[in-house]
Amino acid sequence: MTAVRRLVDRALTRANGRLPKSLVDKSVPDYVETEAVVRRRRQVVAVTSMVGTGLLGASLQTRPNSKEFYGLTAATAAAWIGGSVASGPLHLGWIETRSDKHVRPLLTPVATGVAAFGAFYGIALVARHIPPLRDAIASVLSYADDGNGPAVVATTLGNGLAEEVFFRGALYEAVMPTHPVLQSTLTYTLATTATRNPSLMLAGAVMSTVFGLQRRATGGIQAPVITHVTWSALMLRYLPPLFRKNLGD
């Protein structure tokens, strides 16, 4: 029994060592940016924020499954990505395990996205019985219901990726070291106000906080990108049927 216990203890210790550290931990950047790079990044980020926000708001004022909708959403993603690339170097980041090893973020961000979806799905079960929230969520989901399947998936996931590249990449770097998690979250939430949809604003504020903590803990954009794409894919797959059934469609 003693030998078995030792084997179990070693296995548990090894498994615990592979777990990531908490999101409250902060990564220490291993690079230094020059004043010229910082200045250029901030200028590009300021312009991109205004352009991207305007395009985002315009895209959700169009008809679902229209050429205008797909054109504007593609333009929004292109603005986020283009501004990010033009702003300067971006970093993928690492997850530091409890045994002080560094690995690229993959499984942990996927698990985080699944957990976030579970929480939102539970909230949606309640929200569909509250008319103002139900109507706000249903208006967003109409773009999935009425749109072309592959095009909607590509649009949703592409914009999720692009948003993280900009807000947790270029913008996060531009506002460092002055509370970048808070500033990137507030800026993202303000951008969603252009959609005039309270459900998007609320979801954006909550998830942006999670993405910001991931960015701070890993030092790069890979973790928030994977989590955002995972969460978006599950929301797109499982939320429309839930509200369609609720509304009697």
C-alpha cells in the first residue's frame, strides 16, 4: 500500500505541476520597446479604435444576411488586424505552470472558453424569460438565424480573432503599464456601445475582463484569441436554438 501511495502522490504532484498558475499572476515582459515604437503604436491604436468602432456599429445596423452586413463585418476585422500589424510587434505569450515551466497556451484557453460558455448558457436560460434581455439577445442572434451558415461562422470567428489581436495585442501594449487590463476592457466595452445592444455590451465587458487577465498572465495574445474563438463558436452553435424555441419559432 505504501508503494501504491507513493506512486499516486508522485502522479498527483506531476499533474499539479502541469497546471497553469492563477490568472491573477502577472507575466514579466522580456522585451523593451523604444520610445519611437511606443509613440507610433499609440497613434495607430487611436485611429484604429475610431475606425473599427464605427464599422462595428454600422455592421449591426444592416439587414442580416445582406451584402452590407458581410462587407462591413469583414471591413471591421480587417481594420482591427491592419491597425494591429501597423502598430508594431505582437507577442503570442506563454503559460507558466506551477512547476515553473513555460508552454504555449492551448488546452487551458480552450477549457476557459468552454467554462465561459457554460456560465453564459446558464445566464441565457434565465434571460430568455426577461423580455428586455430576451429581445436584445434575440436581435443579435437573428444574424445567425437568418444568415448563411458558413459565412456567419467565418464572420463570427474571424472578428473574434481580430478583436483579440487588437484589444489584447496592440491596444494592450499601447496603454502599458497603466492598468492595461482595465483600460483594454473599458475601451472594448465602449466600442460595443456602437451596436446599441445592451446584451452585447454586458457580454463584452465580462469577457473582455477575462481576456485581459489572460493577456496579463501570459504576456501575449494566443490565450485570449483561443478562448474568444472557442467561446464564440459554442455561443453561435447553442444559443440560437435556445432562443428560437423560447420565441416559438
